[in-house]
Amino acid sequence: MDGGIATDAARNGADWKVGVDIGGTFIDFCALEANSGRVASLKVLTTPEDPGAELMTGLTLLAEREGFDPTHTTRFVHGTTVGINTIIQRKGAPLALFTNAGFEDVIELARLRMPDMYSLFCSRPDPLISRDMIFGIPARMRADGSESQAPDMAAVKSAVAAAKANGAQGIIVAFLHAWRNAAQEASVKAAIAGLAPDFFVFTSAEVWPVIREYERSSTAILNGYVHPRVSGYLTALEERLNGRGVPARPMLTKSNGGLMNAAEGKRACVNMLLSGTASGVIGASWLARQAGEDKVLTLDIGGTSADFALIIG
């Protein structure tokens, strides 16, 4: 539907392609009118408590200064640091983790690696989920995907009540060998939905279905930790663009430099943690190629973090 609307906009004269990068301090706009090749750009201060609030301000300024017409926007690509800033600033959702009984320390143990193995004063960051919000559920899936012990639904009910009492907003379900067979995680998720429909729930298999419990569990936790803030942000973004008459649906840059739509971004939040960073690296790679350079080090300094990237070949 949006592709047809965007085509109609181009047919009516202008063909604007807009790129917006929202950081913790500034929103950067770059608009290309494809028919004439004219490029317009500007920078607007952001509101940290409501990232993206100044989106309308930027679009209005582009219209006033550069003749930009939002209704003739055929492409809107967006990079954001909302996800990664939420983690850096520890402003994510309070979560509970449901894992196998006996494996409640998987997040704390991690891979037993320290940032500096030779320092006696070295420490790792605190886990995003505290130990008192991790609940062991009697259940076991074998490594081949066959079930050894079905999930104890009485324990699930008790854990949901405790998570709610402790202030959790969402629950992450991460069981052994779920990458091979996700049935136990799915059944517990369904039970949680019936017991506490106000909770959002992510399972490790639906977020990152790979072998190794720590990596799969921690990735699912990151996805849940930023979910409310990212989902609310993307919903507001879509509403603001609709209100301004922008026909093109927003596309979001992923951490790998690819693109996804807003609906996917609300579910797979972890895929856009490095959205803004990746946009800069992809742009720097293109520029390096034009300059004939195949070994480049980039530095992107924002209001919250500084990002380095090494581009070779």
C-alpha cells in the first residue's frame, strides 16, 4: 500500500528521499530530491526524555528552508541510538527471567571471562536482571530436542506471582536446548499470557535460536530490556509521520546495516541496538570506496557514546 502511495507522490513531481538519525543530543536530517539531485540537511536538538519529539520540527524547517514537501516523500530511512542508549543509561524495563531449575546463575556466570584477566580490581557490569528476579522452573529438554521433564506449571504460576510482586514488567523465558526444540518455552509463554496478560514475554528461541545458553539468554534479555522504550518510540514515530502526511513507511537500519520495517523493529528490538552506529559505518564505507581507500578507521562521537569501526576491504 505504502509503495503505491509513494509512487503516486513521485509521479506528482517531487521525489524526496529522507534519512534521519536520532541520537541522544541531536537529530540529523538529510533529504534528497531525486529528480533534481538537490540535497538538504539540518541538525535539531533532541529531548532525551522523548527521543524523536523534534522530528516534526526538523521536517517543518526542511519545508520552510528547502521547499521539502512531506507528502512527496517516497522513502524514509531512520537510524536511532534509542536502544543502545537505553542499555548504557540502564533505563530499560524491569524484567524477570524464567530458566531451568538449577541454572539460575547462567547470567551471572556467563563465560567466566573478565574484561581484564590480569587485573585484581576488574569487574563485570551488573546483570540487567538481578538474581532475585530469576526463577528456576523444573523442566528439562535433552540436547537432541526430546523432552525429559515437562515444565512444572505450578512453579510457573508461583514465579509469575513473585515477578509481579517484585515489579517486573516483562518476562524472558530461556530454557536449555530451546534452539533445538522451542516447545517448552512456547508452552510456558502461553501459560504466562493466561496468568498475566499485562506482561510482555519473549522466549530465547524466538529472539536468537542458537546453541549456547548464555548467549541465547542474554540476547533475549537485551531484547526485552529495551522493548517498551523502543516499541513506544517507534509507535510515536509512525503517528508523527502519519500526522505530517508522509506516505512512505519508516524503514529502520539494523545493527548489520540492513533494513527492517517498524513492525519488525517493535518485536526484534535487539536487531536495532546499533542502528545509528551501523548507519554511520555504512556511509563511511561508501565514502571510503569513492575515495579509493580500503583500510579505514571511523569515529562517531555522540552525546551518550563514542563508536569506533574498522573497515577493511
